[in-house]
Amino acid sequence: MLADMSTLFRSKLTFAWFIAAIFLELVRVLGSGSAGTTSSVVSAGLSDFVLIWSLIMIGMTASAVSSESGEFADSVMSKSVTRFDYLFAKFSSRIIYVLAMYGAISAVIVGLTLGIVKNDYQIYGLISSLLLVALALIVLTTMGVAFSTFSPNTIIAIVSLLVVWYAMMFFFPLVKLEFLSPANLITLLPGIIRGNWTTTLWNTIVGWTSISVACTGLSAIYFYLKDV
């Protein structure tokens, strides 16, 4: 897990992501000025993780296992790690990496916003919005590692996750599953930050948590039975 995290945090993509995100949020906050509000600016910044930065996360997570199939086979043959050691290290490192990047960038977003724009937030609403987006990113991460486990090809895993993630956003509302749609959360974020909580959000929390647990469990079973 530590070796995987070290590789992720040292990658050039990580630095590029962080710099691009900070620049984008700085431009957004300064551009909104006195006309902006905390709920609008922070919600727009958090939405970037679902709409834009999710592309980077999909690439990082959906390549976690499939890109190292040869190395894993060698490790199992030499008995240096067990299958569960390897797989759960991948889950742990990817989740920690995504949440660390999210935490660093969102801290800058909130800090800049509170110091410049008009405040219209409730503290519990702001914290709830941050936690809900974090949960959405955990769902994306566990799905990515799971897809990487199921697929022997990295490109197929990435494309499949892209299709599923954006289907969740745009097609789930059409089939009455809007509580599972990340796009629905984006719509509700400004109100959540202002302190408006709806009972639908509890369904979202339960649904997303179930998806994460199911992805982790099914991928663990498949990986245990997989012929390497």
C-alpha cells in the first residue's frame, strides 16, 4: 500500500492535477468577487471533482490492478504477498490518494471562498457537502479498482468505468434512480451548503455505501478465484 501511494503521489500527473485545480479555483473565486456567495462558489468547486477531475481519478483507479497483472503473478508465485494483501492494498492506496487530493484542493477552495465572497453557509451544511462529495469519490474509486480487477485490459476498464460513471449522472434520473446520480448531488450542493437537508440524501448515502461495499466484496471474491 505504501509503495503504491508513493508512486501515485510522486507522479507528474498528481502535480499537474493539483496545480490545474488550484489555478482554476483561484480564477473562479477572484472572478466571482463580491457578487459570488459561498454556496455558489464552493458548490461549483466541488462539482469539478465529479465532472472534471473524475476523469483523472478514473484513469488512476481503473488501471490499479489490470496494469500490473504480470507483476502480481510473479508476487503470488514467490509468495511475497497474498491475493487479499495485494487487492486491499490497491483499494486502500487509491482511496487514500483520492481523498488526500480532494482534501487538499477543497481546503483551498473553502479557504479562498470564505475570505473573499459573501458568506451564506451553515457550518453543518458546508461539512455535509464536503463529506457527500467525498463519499461520491469513494464510490468512483472502489468502482475503478473493481473494474480493473474484473478486466484484464486497462483500456477496457477505463472506458467501461467512464460509461458507467456518466450513465449514473445522466441516465439514472431518467429511470427514477436520481438519488444514486452524482449529477443530482451537484444540483443539491448549493442548498446543502446553506443548510437545507432532504430525506433523499439519506437514500443517496445508503445507496452509495452499498455500491462501494458490493464493488469491494465482489472484486475480492473474483480476485481470489481468478487464475493468475
